[in-house]
Amino acid sequence: MKRFLQGCSAALAVLLAGVLVLYSAQVEAFSSGERVKAGVEKDHFPFSFFSAKHKAIEGFNVELTRRICEHLKVRCAIVTLETDRLLEELENGNLSFAVAGFTQNPQVEERIDFSRPYYEAHSILIAKDPEIVYLDADKLDSMNVGCKSFSVECGILDERLKEQKLEALTVYDNYERLFKGLYLDEVNAIYIDNLSGFSGMRHNFQRALYAMINSNTISEDSHPMYVGLPKNDPVLKEQIDEALNKVIRDGSLYKLSLDYFPYHNFITR
């Protein structure tokens, strides 16, 4: 009996040790000084772009990623990828997180998880013809409108297409192609979030473009933007959320917004 009790005690000790090891592994997604890989979207001025002057990637999302890494006390290797590749790398666990203005729409929600929101965006309609942006939304049924893949705007337009409230929908893989499609008259207008839209208009200031916020009731809702995370890692989410809270509380996010978007600041939460 004594040997049996000793055996039970030893087994219990091993079991408890295993639980403690598992618990310790789950307390922190990152350890101090660890090197992690974070992603940003490729060629999306002024969010993430290659600076020929400094021979490095720069931009709002790049700087926000660095601030998050500082608060996590980790060393970050930042990589630039197209949106679909960012999603793939998050799914495969090859990225710890990605700062690319992700929105919660069905295409994205089934693939990744999200941090707390860090800014609110509104959708705008941009066209070369000022009469188009002032049209009532119901009169867009004869229009071909472009949008950026995996965006909330594409989701909204897709619903309108199904309801036959839109003639055609053209989806572009990146923002550069989206604006180029408008300039080349591949589409009548583009539907885009306000920061990307106004940034694109300023970046292409030599060409006349017109914009309408909320696009005459296409959608009056604002939509939050999130950091993209791998699925089912609540500890990682907690750490990223806390880092974002610190970036907001210490004023870093507000300062970055003034540096990159002085013409159209966003609402932090």
C-alpha cells in the first residue's frame, strides 16, 4: 500500500510538473529580446513603401509595427508581402502578426484572428468625373466600380452586385493597380477606405480626381481596422492588444497619424 501511494505521489508530481510546464509556455507568446517576424503590405504608400532615399521600407504601418515591437520588448524583422501572402503566412504561422489595415469581412475572418481595433475608417467613392461621385447610390447600377481585394468595400459592392444595384465589380490585388485601373478607364469609379483613398489622391496629385465620403448612402457605416493575428492564440492577442493600448496611451499612434495623415486624421479608440 505504501509503495502504491508513493507511486501515485510520483505520478501526480510528474502530472503537475507537466501542467506547470504547459502553463508557463502559455503565459507569454514572446520572451524579452526574442526575434519575431511581422508583416506589412507591399507597395502601399504611405502605409508601407520602399524609400530610395533611405534604402529601407518606411510608412505608417511600418512605424506602428516598430512601436508594437518596442512595447513587446522583441526584435522584429519586418517583411513586405501582398495581402493574400500576408494571410497565407499568418495561417501557416510564419508571421507573428501583420499590420495591414485588416477589416473584419468573411473572406478574412475565416483565415485569421484580429487584435483590438486601432482606427476607424470610412468608405469613399473616387472618380475622374465629378458627376459620378455625386450620384445617388441607386444610380450606380450602370457603373463598373473597382475595389481592393479583401477589403470591406469589396464586400459591400459584392452585395450590391448580387442585388443588381451595380453593373460590374472589378477587384484589384493592390492599391496601385486600383488607381491605375481608374486612370485607364477600366472602371468608372473606385470604392476605397478614406485613408488609402486620400493618400492615393495626394500621391497622384497631377491628375484630377473627385471623392465623396460615404458615397451617397452606399454605406454610412465606419469600419474598424485591426492587426492580423494567427488563429486561436489568445495569449498572443492579449499581448498585441496591450501593446496597442500602450501605443495609444503614450500618444505614439496619434503622432504617427499626424505625421502621415495631417490632411485627414482618423479616430483612435
